[in-house]
Amino acid sequence: MRALWRVAAPVAFAAAGVLFATSASGAASSDAVRAVQTASRGQSAQPTELDRERKHWEVTFANGVERKVSLDGKRVTSTRTTDDRTREATGVGLVAALRAAAPRVNGTIEGAELDDGVWTVSIGEKDVEVDPTNGRVLRVVTDD
């Protein structure tokens, strides 16, 4: 007889020193981190925004490049350049902001952006604000 395991509640676990959070839907923050890392290959500009769409992740860079990445975060499916350029520089990048925010709130990462000098990571119905200079969580805000 085969045992079936199902995650009934969000869980956080550590592997190789990296914290990952999973939700009941099975989506992991590691997919968001992997998507940013995959999109960043060959890019000199800092990623400034991450959006989870229905069929892909969209990663936007400070130089206006947008890359779509598969939901599992393993491959870039398209790249385009826009006129939207950002000059905000931070000491803490998008991947570090995702890793800081994920264990603070249960749920699936839906997106993140650098806006007005603060990383905002959207997880379910909450936004986690992360200080871009030191990577500390500033506050957790419930969306209205």
C-alpha cells in the first residue's frame, strides 16, 4: 500500500542553509527565487520587480529588460526590452528580499517590487516590506 502525503498547512524548511516556505497549494518560495536567478543570468542590471502570472514569472530589471520564466523557475521563455528604466540601487537584492519575506507569512509569493526605496513582497493577502539596505523585514501589511 502506498502512503500519500499532503501538506495541509504552510510549512517552512531549510536546505543547504536556504529557507524555503511552502503552502498548501504546493508552490514554494524556492520557485520564485529560482525564477529570479534564472532570469538574471547574463544580466548586469539588478532585478527590480517580480510578478507571478498564470503561466509564468515575469522578472523586470533596472535597465528595462523583462524576462518571462517558466513557473518552475528553470528556463527563460522570452525576453523583451522596454522604456521603463529604474535607477534605484540597493545593497540587498530581490532574491535576498524574497528569502527574508517568505518565512514571515504563510502563502505563495505572488510578486515583489522595489518601490520608493523599499522591497515589497506580496504573499497571499499580505505585503512584506523589506529594508533594501540590510534585508530586515520592516513590517507586514494586510492588503485591503
